[in-house]
Amino acid sequence: MDRLNYINSGNAAYINSLYEAYKQDPESIEFGWQKFFEGFDFGRETPVQAIAGEETPVHFLKEINVLNMINGYRTRGHLFTKTNPVRERRKYFPGKELETFGLSDADLDTVFNAGVEVGMGPAKLRDIHDMLEQTYCQSIGAEYKYIRNPIKIKWFEDRMESKRNMPSFDTEEKLKMLDKLNQAVVFENFLGTKFLGQKRFSLEGAEALIPALDSVIQKGADLGIQEFVIGMAHRGRLNVLANIMEKTYKEIFSEFEGKNYDEEAGFGGDVKYHLGFSTDVVTSNGKNVHLSLCPNPSHLEAVDPVVEGLTRSKIDFKYNEDHTKIAPILIHGDASVAGQGIVYEVLQMEKLDGYRTGGTIHLVINNQIGFTTNFKDARSSTYCTDVAKTVLSPVFHVNGDDVEALVYVVNLAMEFRQTFHDDVFIDILCYRRYGHNEADEPKFTQPLLYKAIEAHPNPRDVYYQQLLSHGTINESQAKAMEKGFRDLLQKKLDESKAEERFTETIQMFEGAWEGLHLARDIDFSAPANTAISKEELISIGKKITELPKGKEFFKKIEKLFDERGKMVNSTHSFDWAMGELMAYGSLLKEGHPVRLSGEDVKRGTFSHRHAVLTLADSEEEYTPLDTLDTEAKFTIYNSLLSEYGVLGFEYGYALANPNALTIWEAQFGDFFNGAQIIVDQYIASAETKWQRGNGLVMLLPHGYEGQGPEHSSARIERFMELCADNNIQVANCTTPANFFHVIRRQLHREFRKPLIIFTPKSLLRAPKCVSPLEDFTEGKFQEVIDDNYADAKKVKRVLFCSGKLYYELLEKQQADQRKDVAIVRIEQLYPTPEQQMMKIKAKYSKATEFIWTQEEPENMGAWPYMCRKFRKSELQLDVISRNESSSTATGFAKQHISQQQHIIAKAFEAPAGKAVKETIKKTTEKMANVAAD
């Protein structure tokens, strides 16, 4: 609305029209009028009609203007703060001048009742204005008015305005902050002078992070937090490890000197500024707090979902679902928090049942530059933290040179987190004293900024001068503080140099991991006892197939469960879904929690699982596995439409509890590539780099069924090229029983390795893809399944294959009665069962051809790995496959059928032409059924 109207208009009709609009929708009128109609003293006591006379008093109108000014500061004050320590802030229009709100200097000594709104009572405009300037436009900028919960808004305003956002610390607290700043500054300087030329990704320019972290841990402990899980990038990590995590200086110096390298250890290791650490600290108030800093790669923000998943796992298992006992802290960079999409994915988990962690403290080290990129080129948003507004998280912008303001804000943030269990962002405006690393020259791209930085004192010296001017500390005390800490560092360096070798202690099998071992220390190939008794299997099967009386389910569900009941009670032949659910049920009965998450996992992408049923006449859900008599929980969550974030979360979840089965399922296997960073940096290599085991299971639907290039291949080749040193397990099962055993095997061995399973689509309902009861009660996981149809004495050709293609080859073999061709299934692609495959060769002694047969193109699937693996062995493998291709599969149904039939025909040296025509119609119908699901 035009501001001049309500300054100059004096007629009652205008105000009454506003009142009518207010009654219809309070948000439709300006804030000042909203507050007036809510009822100030004079507004409550006198009807609106009576106040609005023919000539409305000018003072009355200005009361509204003052209220609008208050709201203006609360809403936009952050744009006019003194938060940038090294350069001027950008200008924003309109500004915060009195004239912006229809006021002037002539009004400064006028008393306004609007002061009630900020807790001052009737007050002069001058005093109201000064109070707002102090609260919203100094070293702290607050963004919170977009929060839609008025209780939270009022919570912030009461605390900020009562203290005017002016920190008040006693002498002991101030000296503690100075001490932590001193540690941060001197530590970086010491490393820079003692280890010239070595990368350390220093914290210089952002040293206030150290007292801020120290304070948030102290405050959190006072509010009941017993554990913090921290994730951060490489910048400042060594400082955090030393001065927050209490990793010994001697250990860090030994890493700089390379004394922690052990060529017999069998680990590849990682650079020191990627490493994690766990420790127990005691706060100044005597509280015990456990701290974990997660290891992470240079892929910025990749650690975020891992931290959240690890935290949630501990909430569930260690703290009995009480998220007030543990909190995640994520330390971002300004360029990465704005530029990396994983940040948004993780934020969208904040309130979801399957992923919430009770609120995260986000600290942004905003050094106003990316690698070399100016912030103006790094984002379109005003602030790097604007992504926080998508989930209505409050944001504070703080001058990194004002350590007291920063500590005040982190304490406020921690209190908010414990009260409302929401995320909070703190944007620490600072700078980076050197380039991307210490050998980098930032003046190549940012000459003006770095000229200002060169002349700028470090945060410790800034705070020291402040304390010196206030008489809190004298010069000799400050020098003694610096010298004492530097001498300590020198002593630890000398001790490190005196030792010939340093062996670091990796806490790999402590806590929840106690009792487990490295796979290399035991027989990886030894079979696990995964069979269960017939009585137990039938008992589980009955409970998970019986629908409760008195509840109405969809007819299709009732029919499905009736068919499942027959599998248990009469046929004793189980399909894929039953094999899967009975595996989960058996683990639950043994006391192992089971967690499954992913897109649409409750019913399954292909409507096969139906682990959770929704009633026909309500949104009530029924989970059959919950009926089992066990204290272990089965939890299953339909995830947000995210792969990167959710897979990272589940990896972190499995990291904290190796005795739970943690599964992530892709909607289609192809989609895992949206999370390729998690696969590369964590799942495949974390044990080698950081000595961190993990038992996460990935279910990736895979199979060529004419659904086009995006719904065919889960990129087997990408996993196979990552296989080395028994780092992961890769399986492509062809029977429900084998799937049952490989799932159970995951928790029945004395080590944990990630398990990638390529799961079927059309086989979920294929009549031949079933397993008899005895395969569950007498069997074990079979890495290789031999042919029981071919005649070993007649076999001239052996086809090695994996997955769905087996059933198509089998159909051709039996239709043509080809006992001279053996079909051998490789159910575990890695670790590759080489010895078993060589036994197959020995068995079929008259065979002259051993062929890897796959439906993927020749440059994809398992063949590139198998070709390399067996190139020098006696098993001279050849290949039958689709031709090399840049795309995973054709999008044309008829072309797909032709290619598939060509593979099958070539495998049996039969003409393909007739078979293609005969099967086009039948296969097209099958494909239509799969697509419909």
C-alpha cells in the first residue's frame, strides 16, 4: 500500500476499511496496522470506530509508522549489519533511514506507545531506534521472520531484543575465548613455519571457529547433550582435530613427518586433512561429552548425509530414540553450501520420520571466495545460506572478527535446537589469509581483496586489543599466553622428531564394533551358517502372511496374501518377495534390527514387496513383520526423491551399528549413479583410506527387459572396476533362497563389507524363479550354481552367466534339449569365485569353449572385469553380449527383442531369425506387464 496514504489521510472510512481487511486476513495489511488492530492499550480500550474520527490524529498514524519501523528492522536489518571484517557490504534499497518508515529526526524525542512491542513500554523514538540498531544492525544479522511458527519468532525476539544482541560475558569466559583463539592462531602459524611447503588448508582468517565450537559443545553439554557428531571439509580440520577434538599435537606432527606410514598395514591411507577422529572430552562444568569427527574426501559436503545417518543410528540404538542427547554439527564453506546440491537434499530430510536427527547446527566458514572464485560469481542468492530458508531454518550472519558475538550466537542456536529440534545456520563472515592452499597465490584473481587481507590483523589480535582497552588483560599476560602455547608445540614437535616411528591407534573395533574383525584376518570365503529350521521358517511365514481380522484391505492385497499363505501352508515353494521378507523376519527373530529405505520401498517399485499395507478405507498402515515376537525393530521408510543424500545417510547409519541390517534400495538400479560420489568415496574405499568398515546393503534392480536405456542397467561395470582387496561384495542372485542366504550372511560373519545386489524385475513374478523350502532350511549362499540338466560327458560349451539371462538361456537349452551346453550361474561376481570356476572347467573336461554370456553391451556389465581377471588363466574366456554401445540399452522394444534373441541364439549356435519373430509378441506382452508395475 502507498505509505503516503496512511501518513496524510485522516478519514475514518479509510481506517475502517483496513480494519475490515484485517478481520478477513491479517496478512493483507501492513505489520504496523496488524499490531494496532491486535490491540495496543489505547486500541484495546477504545473501539476502532471511535478512534477513527473525521480528522485522525497525526500521532496515531505515526504510531503505526513506528511499528512498521520495528518490523522493518526485524525483517531487513540483517542487510545493514557490520558483519564483513575486510570489505564494505553491498548496498540495499530501500534502506533503514527514518524517512523510509514515514518518520524524521523531528520525531526522535516523541514518546510512542509502540515501544511496548519491543519490551520498552512507551518510549522515545530515539531510544526505540537505538535499541533496534544495536539488536539488528551490528555484528549480528538475524534472518528469522520467514519462519511460519509465531512461537519460534517470539522466542527469538524475546531473547535478542532483551539483550539487544549484545553479548555479556564475565572475565573468565572472555579469557577462555582468548585462549582458544590463541591456540587456533599460534597452531596455524607454527605449522606454517615448521612444515614449509606442506598443505594444511589452514583456518587463518576464520580462527573464531575454534572458540565457537568449544562454546557450542560446552553449552550443549549443559543442555543435556552427551555426544556431538561433526562433519567438515578439509579447511581448518587440523585445527579442529588439535584444539577441539584433543588429538595430540605430537600425533599431528608425526603425520606431517610421515612417521605414521606402515607399509605392512595394508591400508592406503589418506591425507591428514581428510582423517576422522573420536574422543571423550570433559567440559569446564565437568560434563563428559563424546566427540566424533567424520572422515571425508575432498568432495565438498559429501560428508553431510553421512553425519546425519550416523547421528540417527546412535539416536535409535544408543540413546533410545532421544535426540536431545546427541547433535550433529556440519561445518560448511560458503561456496560449497551454496553450490552443492547435496546440501539441499540433506536439508529436506530434517523433518522426515525416517531421517530426522533433532536439529543440526550448521556453521559456515564464509571466507568470501571459492577456489579462486569471487562470491559474486559463486551464487545468485543474496547470501550463501539462502538454501536454509527452503526449510524455514533461522540464519545468523556474524562478523568473524567479533568472537563474543559469535559465541553468543552459537549458544543461542544450541538453545534453540534443544527447544524446537530444528536446524540453525550461522554464517561466519571471515576471510582466507592464503590461497586455496598455502602454496597458492590468491592475488592472481583477487588482488584487491588480498591487499585488504594482508593489512588486516588476525582475530586473536583483534580480540586482544579489545580486552586490553577494557582492562580485562594486560600485555604481559597476552605474551605469556602466546609463548606458553608455542613452547608446548615445540616440545611436542621435538618429541615427535625423537621417535623413529609413530603408530597411530585406529579405533575400528571399539564400541558397537567390538567383536568384529578385518576380513583379511579371517577366511573371507568361508561359508556362513545361514540356514534356519523348517519350524522357524514356517512360523515366520505364517505370521507375515496372515492379515488381521476386522481391517479392510484392497482386494488385490487380499489375493496376494492368500497366495503367500499357500506358499507357507501347502506348496512350500517361495517367490522372491517371500524369500526377502523371511530373511528380514529371521534376522529380527535373532535380535538384529532391520532398516530399509529408498524411493517407494514399502510396496516396492514393482509392487512385489508389500512390506507395509495401507488399509482400503483409511491411511492406517499395517506392517506384517511387526507381528513377530521380537524386540528388534523393523523400520522401513519411503524416502525423499534423492539418491546422493539418502545413500549417504544410510551409509552413515550402518557405520554406527554393524549389528543392524541397513539397506538402501534404488527405485531403478540405474539411479544409483546420482549417488556415485558416495559409492566411490565411502562404500568402495573408506576401509582402505580411513580404516572404517561398513555393512550397508544396496539393492539395485537390474535386467534388460526392453524398458529403455534408463531402466535396464544398474551399471555392473562401475562396481566391478572398483573391486580390489576384498573391499566390497557384488552379487546377482537368480533364486529367492540364494537372496535369502546372502542377506542373512551379511550379519552372520565376523566382519562387515558393503554388499551390492543386482535385484530382478520380471523375475519377481516368474513361475520358474521360486525356491523350495529345503533350500532355505538346508542350504547356504551359493557363489556358483552349476548346471543340473547338461550331461558333463557331452558338454562342449560352458556358458557362464549371471542374473535374469539365466532363465532365458535355460528355456532355450531345455526347449532344444541341448545337453551339450552347460549353463553355470556366477551368483557372486566379487569376490570372484575363481577356484570354483576352475573346478567347473575341470568337471567339463571335454568342453572346448568357456564363454561369458551377458545381456549388457560388451563394454559394460561384468565382462570387462572378467576379461581382465582371467586373461592369463587357464580359463580362456570368450564373450557373447550386445555390441559395444555408448548407451546402456535401446529404447525400441522390437530392437531389444532382436538383440536379446541374437544373444540366446549365439549362445547355442542356433539361427536367430525365426526365434525373433516367434517371441516378439510374447516378450512384448511380458514387457507391458513389467512396465505396468
